[in-house]
Amino acid sequence: MTYRAKVEGLYLLGFSLDLVNMFIGNVAYPALAAELHASVPQLAWIGNAYMLGLTLVIPLGGWLAARLGERALLCLSLGVFALAAILAGSAPSIEALIGWRFLQGLGGGLLIPVGQALAYRHCPPTERGRLTARIMAVALLVPALSPALGGWLVGLGSWRWVLWASVPLAVLALVLAALWIRSEPPLALPRLDRRGLVLGSLGLSLLLVALSLIAEAPQRALGVAMLAAAAGILIVYARTARHTAEPVLQWTLLRHPSLRLAMLIYLLVPGTFIGTQLVATLLLSRLGYNPASIGGFMLPWALASACAIATTRSALPRIGPRVLLSAGMACQAIGIALLLAVQPSQPLLAVLAFVLMGLGGSLCSSTAQTLAFQGLAHEELMPGSALWNLNRQLSFCLAAALLACVLGALTAVLPGHAFALTLLLASGMTLLPLPLLWRIPAASLSLRATP
């Protein structure tokens, strides 16, 4: 096996670990909530804590790789990831589980940027299209199969087995990283924007905590105050970043309309689906569907997603991004709304809902991925990529936290309509980027032959 194949295989394995931990746990939430007496906002924090750890550590990836070396950093990340997964599966309380999931995110967050840099560095430019296709295949198959596997594990044993499922893969990846990755000369240590790291981390942490507190009636006032504080800190960070020579994130790149639009779409379409998945899992469980059945609904979602990705590849150059993005948002919004009509023991409507969500979400995500970097100059590609990937991670936790917060609040005041109103909100959130999409000049959305 060539060194290039080893590096690519290790990156795809690490990418699979990250996706498994984002998608396998939702079907275990009802059983977990019953055993640990967890509320809806606390359930959302099982995923949000992992995503928060992921998001906070990504900006440190380049600096730590230069400081420790890529092989040592990958081994350290995988070790932390595996240890945290074992501890999370053994957690005696929901608070302990959330804490270990955060630690697991800190470990998993470094697998993506470091592994991706290694894979693309050793892949010739003429072969990178095929590498991207393999990455997309993993991104499609793992989210489709993970919920079904999680439902089977819950039915077979316990929700704890769902959290332990990634341990063997993490240990395998750790052994392969130690054996396969070469020890290379250390890179020049870049300057670390400590102020930016502190402000960004504090602002994001306060934001997610605030969303969970707002759902709890006794703590709602504190949640609103923390939300205002988070907004103020993030605004200060965005302003100070303009005067920093090497900021953690270059927010000034949002002046490019195509990148700004692509990030908003990813935040409100794939991100909303993650939050909808949590709400749908609780709703379908209430309707009498077992964990294996709920996880199985991701299979038609995956088939529809594959069709959407194939369609985007051929249709985007011919009809442009506006039509594909508009169609994708409409499909997902209708799919979410259809969940309101699902009946017990009649899964066909649920299958149709997940098909539409898979079709619409992947039309938007694949088009946005292509559109994001169209307006960036060569020297802006690296900081633009960091901004894009952080937004991608943030989209997976913000929408879930918001919808869980809304569902928890509505359950307290309108228990008979909480699920319906939350799903209608999610459907409306999916359509929010439409006005911006049609206001942007056509020239800003034109696809260039080369990036």
C-alpha cells in the first residue's frame, strides 16, 4: 500500500468517526432520557457539547500541528477521543455525559483539519476530484447507516453501547496513525491569536448555554442575559479581528457575497435538518415507532441525498445555483412539514418526508460547497476554508440547540401543539436564505472554471 493510500485511508476513518458521533446517538435519546432523567434541552446538549468541543479546537489545528507534529497530534487526538467515548458510555448522570462528550469533541475536532491537510497534500491535483468523491461517499453512507446501527444497539443492549460503538474504530485509527504516518520536520510555528481564541470561545460557549437555559422557565431570565452577553462578546471579537494581523478567523471574507450566502445556507438548511432530526426522533417515539424503525428512516434519506449529489454535479453548470438552491430549500421545508401528518404504524408518509429532506438538504449543501469559494482570491482560500468549516460545525449545534429550546419552552405552555409549532418553525427556517439568494447579483453567483 502506498503512503498516499495510507494517509487517505486514515483520514477517511477519522472522518467516519466524527460522523458516527454526530448521527448515531439520536435514536438512543428516549432510552437515555428515561434512565438519566434528562430534559429536552439536556438531550440537545449531548450533541451540542461534542460539536462545541469540535468547533473550539479547529482553529488550533494548524498551530498544534506545527508545535507537536502531525503524527503526534493525530495520536493524541485519537487517544483523547477513545478515552472520552469510554467515559461517556459509563456516565452515571446526564451532566457527566455532557462533560465527557465535550472532551470527546476536543479530541475529534483535530482529526478533520489535520487529516484533511495530510490527505490533500499527498494527493496530486489531477486526482483530488476522486478523493473528494470518496469523502462525499463517506459523508453520505455514515449518516445513513449510523442511526440504524444505533437503533439496533439500543434494542440489543443499552443506549451506552451506542457511545461505545466508536471505541474499536478509534483504537484502530490510533494504531494505524502510529504505524503509518511519517515523522516529518517541524513546521514554522505561526503566531497564535490568543485574544481571538478567548473571545470566540467564550462567546460561543455562552451562546449555546443561553439557548439551553431559555427553555427552562425558572432560568429563562438568566438565559436571556447570557444570550445578550454572548452577542456582545462575539461583536467585540468580530471588530477586534479586523485590526489583528493573523486573526483566528478572517470575518472580513464575508464581504464576498457567494461565501456569505453559502455559509447562511449551510447554517439554515443542513443545520436545521440536524435539529429537526432530534425533534422528529422524540415525536416518532411518542407515536410508537421503535429505535430501529426511527433509525431506518435515514436510509431513504441517504438514497435521496445520493440522487441530489449526482444531480448537482451535472445540473449546476447548466442551470446555475439559484434554481438548485431554491428547489432544495422548498423540498426540505415541505419534508419537515409532512412530519406533522405522520400516523402510528403508517410509516410511508415519514419515508416521503425523509426523502424530501434528503433531496433538498443535499441539493443545498453540495451547491453551497461549490459556491462558497468562487469569489475568493488565491491567498484567501486557506482562511476561507477555516471559516467555512467552523460555520459547518456551528450549523450542526446552533439549530439543534434552538429547536430543542423552542420545543422545551412550548411543551411547558402548549403541550398539545409543541411538536407541530416547532416543526413549522424548522420548516420556515429552511426558507430564510431565499430573499438573500434572489437579491444577490447574478455575476456574484456565476461559476468560474477554476477556483
